[in-house]
Amino acid sequence: MKIVDLRSDTVTRPTPAMRDAMMRAELGDDVFGDDPTVNALQERIAAMLGKEAALFVPSGTQGNLVATMSHCQRGDEIVIGQMAHHYRWEAGGAAVLASVQPQPIEHQADGTLSLADIAAAIKPDDSHFARTRLLALENTFGGKALPLTYMADATALARSRGLATHLDGARLFNAAVKLDVAARDIAQHFDSVSVCFSKGLGAPVGSALVGSRELIARAHRWRKMLGGGMRQAGVLAAAALHALDHHIARLADDHRLAQRLADGLQGVPGLSVEPPQTNMVFADVEGERGKGLIEHLKSRGVLATGLYRLRFVTHLDVDAAGIDHAIAAVRQHFVR
Ligand SMILES: *Cc1c(COP(=O)(O)O)cnc(C)c1O
């Protein structure tokens, strides 16, 4: 049985062309700064995002963590979304490893944090309070592309109150494709941005943090401390470079497949599907009707997640036939 794996866009295998690029990569010891392919990737992604410097890190989690550690001191505070990956899904690393207190705030329906909530969360300079130091946003957030005007307004507010700004751009290129802007048009609003090569871009491993030369120099030391110094990492950087060359424009295909899935699930009794903006389809199941759904789908070769809401993610390794198979499998569960 062919598996249609819609759990995440991280499940892709490197394409033959990507493997070929990895095989041919020129390598050196990156802890000595000697890996030409890592250096090329760092220069490339910094330039693409309009920043001075970049650091290749093993994961998006480490990118967000070294960003937190580079912007903040022990006892500082970060204003962040209640469901942001950087807060909710990274095992509490900001608190445990950075000694930074997260101040989570609720998301609006469009995924944004309201300017009033951000302003209210920023503490006065008073010894009772943690020092509010950083505003962290995420784009795309839950598959939603936050508009440029919002990012301009939210970061202007943060700056006016003396905060630094970080964007968790794990799926920054999905946002750029959806908004039809260059990725740097989004990145320009932030002091630092992390991006994942291992999500929709289809690389097996790796993320980057971009920012000023000074910030990235600090991040470099934190990466070493966290065990993120890698040696002949060019074999991975080559995959990321290949992805930047070949896998950005095609994200629009993933977005179209997500729309195809959402369309196919319209009108299923007991299932309410949120119109997708990028490569994720979320659906809410009425009452007990979702019971056994994930297992039923699995028995039909369709993998999905359902921790908070039912979620399907499209990517490089699914096609229209796979999506149609998934639609049929979901429908079968609800009509029996
Ligand atoms: C996946 C993800 C990360 C972290 O990436 P890992 O490489 O899995 O550590 C961070 N932020 C968002 C929004 C993500 O989706």
C-alpha cells in the first residue's frame, strides 16, 4: 500500500537531484569555518533575507533558542503567541536553557497577536517585573500568512518600546509565495529570522538564523554551547542550497493541493474545514465523530495528526492522486 503521509511537510525524502548535490558538495570542518558549502549557504540565505549574516543550525528549535539567547539576558522576557512553536512546541527551552520567561498571549482568529495585547504585555521598568526584551512572531502561523502591514505595525510597536524582534519563519517561503512578495520583504521588519530548510523546502536537515553580524557572532557561541557545532556539514548545506534553487516556486503546488483537499472535504457531515491559505488544512470534528478517525485513515494508508485539531499538510512527496485518496478515506469514515 502506498502511504499518503500528511502528518507534516518534514516527512519528505531528498529527491535524486538533491542527493546528487549532496554527494558532490565540497566539504571542510565547519567548526573551523572551513566548509565552503556551509559558508556559501550562510551567505546565500543572509543575502536572500537582506541581513548581514547567517548561521546554519541543525534544527528550527535550535535557531529559535540561539536567537532567544542572543537577544536576551537571564531574567528577560519574551512576548510570544500562546500557540507559537517557539513557545509551545520546543519543550520549554527558553525557560530551561535561556533562563528567559515567556509571556504568552492569545492569538486572534487570523493568527496575529493584537497590538493592544502586545502593548499590554510589555512590563514597565520596575524591579517587580521581568525585563520585557523580545517580541517573537511566527509566519506562516498554523498555515496562515500574516500580512506585511501587520508585521510592520507589530514590529514598529515593539521597537518603540525598546524591544528586539524575532520571526520564527520555519515556513517563511510559504508565506512569501502566498503573499506574493520576496522573503526579504517579510524579513526586513525583524532583527532576526529563523528559517527551516527541512519543512516545505524538502531538505533532510537544517535551519538558518539570520541577523546582524554582531547578533550572529553571539549566536555562534551559543550554538557551540548547545552542541550544534557540526563538522563536514556541507553535505547538509548542499541540500539546503539545492532547495533554495529548486523548491521555492513549487510551494505554490503544495498550496494548490491543500486547496484541493479542503474542497474535497467540503460538506462532509460533522467536519468543518477551515479554508487553507498555504500548505496546511485544519478541520474541527463535531462531538465524538472524530473517534477512531486517525486509526481509520492509517488503515487506508493515510497519515494525519489530530493533537488539537485535525491537520493535513501537503508537500513535495504528495500528489493529486494521493490527495484524492485521502479525501475518499476521510469521507468513508464519516458516512459509514
Ligand atoms: C518545525 C518548526 C520549528 C522547529 O523546527 P525543528 O527543525 O523541528 O526543530 C519551529 N517553528 C515552526 C513554526 C515550525 O513549524
